[in-house]
Amino acid sequence: MADPKYAGLPGIVYDQPDVFETCDLPESEQEYTVNDGDDTSNAVETLHISADEAHSHFKGKVLDGSNVDFSDRISLCHRRGFDARRVEWEVAGEGEEETVTQKYQRLKYEVNHLIEELQAIKGSVPCGDGLVSSVELGKHVEVLHHTLVDLKLEDTLGADIVASISQPQLTLQKKLINLLESFKQTGLVSEKSTSKEKQDGKTSSSDGGNTSVITYELYYAPEHARLNQLANAAMLEKRIDQLESLIGNNPDKLSSLSAWTNHKSVVGAVQVLSARLALLEPAHLDHVEGRLHAVHTRMNSISEKKSAIEDADKQSKVSELYELVKKTEALCSALPEVVNRLVSLEALHEQAMQFSGSLKQLDVAQTRVSAALHSNADLLASVQEKFSQNLDVIHNNVANLDARVQVLQKK
């Protein structure tokens, strides 16, 4: 029943249900509707990015941020951003014939490795192999390294020739496409392509009747393609077998590999090794060499300071010993006389020691006698006291006896 004090108030409706308004729900309990449609605004650009494509595109890339500088300070050198350069060298497998590019890269890597070994053993080994010194060998290796660096295959032979040597199939395909494009631009081509399966590949012109028409016949041999595919698969299987023979199911090898790379999988270990090999690139070697030189200089300074501190400590101890010897030098001349006097007075010292012992015994006996006399004096005093007490008792008894006798005499 409604409260009668609210009856008759304006603005109160009695024929409709009560409505109560509350604040909005918490953000976690609100329901949001996602707009699946495209944004109608032209100012908003919607990008469609595939995570798999992005991962495959940037997989295995290295981003160098050691020399990044995005500051606005004024300096002579230019600002540098991220350095994403990467040098990838391909080495031919075992039993395969090396190309010119692979041979050049292998020689360059081996020369760099030889220079590092010579720098490591320089100063510790006097001769390299007994015939030539390590210094002369290092000079010859540096000359060889400069020769390889100055060779520059791309500048000498050209980028096209180097690409044709490293990837002949791709170069042949590009050459054919460029030739077709040139014929199309001249307008002399009426394209007619036929694909036939034969054993050999040839390129021939069409019938001699129409000289303005060029016909390209592409002879495709599926057996050759299948053999190439099987050869690639066999090569891949051979490399997998070599990897399995190196690692296999041996837990010791896997544990050592995972402990060294902090990865339990072979793919992760290979990624770590590739990242560490990226540090050996020429762009990073100068920085690493500078850091090592700074550490070497710091270690030399620490060793010099340590040796200086040790020398100062030794010098202070030697000076203290010298001062002590200098003070006792005046007593060294009188030392023989003192020794002779001590030898001559040895008997006197023995008698003095005996007299001292006798004196101690006499002192002990005197102490005992004095203690006995003191005890006898105490006993004598107690006897005298008892005698005096007994005399008093006797005098009293005699007086009593005399009094009784006198009483008896009177009776």
C-alpha cells in the first residue's frame, strides 16, 4: 500500500508500472558490437596483413641496433638508423663442384680465419712451421687478403655474369624473357608457343615462307625435371642424414648443444648459431676489435698497477728490515764479550739458583714454625683461661666448705 503522504502529488502516475533508472554497467560487463563491415570513412586506411606472410618474409633477418642514433643533436656525422644488412655465403656440399662465386667466398673466409689465427699466436710462437716466421707469414697473408678484397667479382666481371655463374637457370630464364620483350617492342613477333615433350631443348624459327614471324618452340623433358627434382631431394636427404649422424639420438650431444645455445630444438640452435655467425661479419669485426683492444688495454693497466703495489709493499718491508739491522749494528761488537761473561758466570748463576731454592725452603719452614707457635699460643691462652676458671670454682667450693664447717662448729 502506497504511503498516504505521497498521495495527490503532481507528476506521479498511478496507472503505469514503476521505472527506475540506474547508471551504466561496469566496462567488463558491457557488451560491445564489433563492426564487421568496412569503415566508410576515406580518412581511415585499413591494412590487411597476414601474420604467416610477415613471419616468412622477416624470418632469419638480422637487425643491427648497436650504432643507432635517432637523437636531434648537432654533429658532423649523419644520423644512422637500423642496419639490416646481411651477408649470406653459400658453400658447396661435399662432392659438388664449386662455382666461381662460392670459391671466391670460401677463399675469403679461409684467409680471414688464417689472419685471426696468426694474430692469436703472434708473440707466443716464434716460428710458424720451422721454415718461415709468423711475422713474415702474416705479411704474406695480409697481401693475399688485400688481393682478394681488391678482386671484387661484381666490379670485375659484372653483376650479370656473377649471377649467371651462381644461378644459371634463373639467368637463362631472364635472358629469354628479355629477348621476348625486345621482339614484342620491335613489332616483329607473332607469338606462337607450342609445348612438346622431347629429349633435347632447342629454339628454332618458323617456316622460311614468312620471315616476319618468329616461332618459339619450348621442348620440355619431364624426365630431366623429375631427375633434377629427385637430385635436389636426394641432396636434401643426404644433408639430413649427415645432420642425424652428427647429432642423432645421443642425449649427451643434444644436452651439450642445448646447454651451449639455450635451445632444446635443432632449429633454435641453428638460429642461435646463425646469429652468432652474423657477429663475424666485416661490419661488426671493427667494433669487436675495438672492444677487445679496450679490454686488453684495461687488463694491462690493472696488471701494471698490481705489480706497482706489490713492489711498493716489498720495498717497505725491506726498508723496515734495514732499519732494524741498522739499529742492532752497534750491539754486534759487544755481543762476544757478553757471551763470554755469561759463560763465566754460569756457575755463579747455578749457585744463586740453589741459594734461592734453599731460601724458599727456609721461608716455607719458617712459615710452618710461626703457624705452630701461633697455634701453641692459642692453646696456652685457652689453658690459662680454664685454670683461672677452675681456681675460681675451687675458691668458691672452699668458701662454701668453710661456711658449712663454721655452721657445724656452732652447733
